[in-house]
Amino acid sequence: MATGSSPSSTLSPTLNSNNNTSHLHLPSSTDPPSDTTPPTQKVWLVFGATGHIGRSLVKCALSHGDNVAAVGRTHENTMPQMQGWHERCLGLLCDVRVRATVRSAMERCIDRFGRIDIIVNCTGYGVIGACEDQDTADLRSQFDTNFLGTLNIIQLSLPYFRHLSTTTNLQPTTSTAIPANNAGRYLIFSSTSGALGVPGLGPYCATKYATEGLIESMLYEVDTFGIKATLVEPGHMRLDEPTGLDDSAFNSNPSHPAHPTAAAAAAGAAGQRDSMTKLARYGHFLVKKPSPPYDTPTAPAGHAGRVVQWLADRQPTSAVKSAELVWQLGHCRFPPLRLLLGSFAVESVRDRLRSVIEEIEDWKHLHFPSAASGEGEGEEGVKFEGEGDMMEGGEEEGIDGEGGAEVKEEDEG
């Protein structure tokens, strides 16, 4: 069933001789893989593996000796395109909006490699346009992909990870073993749009806000099972992968020879290999034609579109370097809840949080103290009419059940 090395086999942190990211390391507080704590082989299930960061992450994991199930998009990719990437890579297709395809991808990954250690969701879809200009179809397509797609992955994989946690804890372990480390891990790609609003990306930001709330809430629920989750928030991602989806870079590396399948060879002969290397720079975003009120050169609703045009190939965040840090994130013992990638992400989110804190400080004098602390008076001695009686009645009558709302419990049966 499983292929490749034993799960407990020790791997070198930098197997690829062409790797120029060996100087990148997560903080020591996460206990990332190193020479003193080398990583063990993991099985990755990567949804959205044909995007910029997705394919960079797949190649990074393969270069470090891990096994990867790379999942492309059903309506954008074909099976010949997903085959022949590497001998330790299983190519699959999936539509995260359809639960049956998500379940099938999980089952095929387990059939091939024997288990799943890390699940990554890189899928995403956005519409660039004013909130008023986006119709119901635009809203549904974004929420179905970004939020419900993530929820489908989580709901279908959590029973497996919980079972893995139970069976791992029942096995005898050494004093240095940490069973919780093997209980499963989620790496969910969010965005800086999940921490701040961006004009022209209102519904897209809403999907990312919802995803962040989902993961943060879920983490409280599953932490007792040893299951970990991290929200990855990259800045504007630069397409700096030197090769395409055919993974031809491994042909020149004797440590990782490529073994394309017959289907992949036939596809290459037919000229499909060339098309696989050409990915759209922003292939998963639709630019909506603005309505007249928003169709001006300086309209705030056009901000996202103008940024995309201005950046072109000057995106500040490297997909290759980000993939190296995400790989370490999958192997570290103490992953953070959030990982911001790139100076743009750090500065923009930090400025957003600073503005929230400043706003709280500006308006905190409008708090409403309880009757016990000031008999309904504010900090300046101003009494709010009726507040003292309301608070007193709420505490004495409502809680004691005299004069308050009556609470009834529904009888079973």
C-alpha cells in the first residue's frame, strides 16, 4: 500500500543540491527541523497544487524527501497534466465544492501512501469588483470555494485524524516520542484579506474572514486530540518558480530522477507539456467590469485591480521561499496559529491591528459599568437614566427568577 521510505526514516533537511532557501528558518520556538532535530518523512495532501504557491510547495516537499498527493482542479486541469511529476507524487483531481471528490482524494492518498500526515488547502477564487457590482453567482462561487470548500476538507478529514490520534496514543512509545505530533495537521492558506478589508475585494475578504474564524474556533475543539492547524497569510505572491508543472527540474538532479508515466509522455508528445508550464499570473481571480458609478480612474473600488496591474511581476513575496517556510511549518513541533509571509503581509496586518487598538483606546470611555461599581454612573459622573434600576432588576429579579424571563427546559420524549 505505502510506497517510499519508512515513516520513521530520517531525512536530510536539504536534499536538493540546487536549493537556495536553506538559510530560511522558522523561529526556534516552533522547534523546526534542523541538523539536531532532523525531520521524518511525511505524507502531504495538497489541494490546489496547480497554483503558484501550491506547486512550489509540492516541489519543496518532494525535494526534502516527503511523499505528496498533488490535487488539481477538476474544471481547470486534466489527469495527464497531473501525472509524471515525480515518483513520490500522486496526481489527483478534485473540486473542493463537491464532498465526494474530496473524499475520493483522501482515500486515494491513503491507498497509495498508507496515511495522511498534513493536509494543505491552497484553493481559492476571487472576484475583483465593487461589492454592489457582484451578483449572487459571484458571491456563491467565492463562498463555495473558499469557505465551504475548506469546511468540506475539514469535516471529511477530522474523523480520520481523530482516529489516528486514538490509535497512536494506544501504541507504546518511548519517553521522547510525542504522539500528538502524528495526530494530523492542517495548513490552510488564507490571505492578508482575512485580516483587513480591501476595496474591490469585499466578498473575497468576507470568505477569508469566515475561514479564519472557522479555523480558530475549530482549533479549540480539536487541540485535545493533538490535531494542529495554522492559517497561512501570504502577501502578494511572485511567480518565481523556474519550471512548470511537468517538474522537469528534477531531470537534472540525480538525487531525484523523474519517472514520467506513459500518459504523461504521450501528453508531452502532443504538445500539452508546453501548455502546462504556462499558468496565468492571476488565474484564480475574475476582474468584474465596473458599473458607471465605480468606473473612474480613482474609484476606491478599483484599488485591487490597479494594484494587480501595477505589481505585474514585482510582487514582493517569493513563492519558492514561502514554500520552504510552509514545509518547515508542516514538520515543526509547535506550529503557530498564524504565519504571515512577506514584509507586505506583516506590515499591513500590523497596521490594521494598530488602528483597531487605537480606536478601542479612543472610545473606551463609553463603557457601561455595573450598578455595583458606580450605581449606573459613567466615568465622568453622568448617570444614564434607568440604567441603575435596570441593572439592579436584572441582577436581583432576573437571575432569581422573580419578575425575570422564565426559562423552561423542553421535556424529552
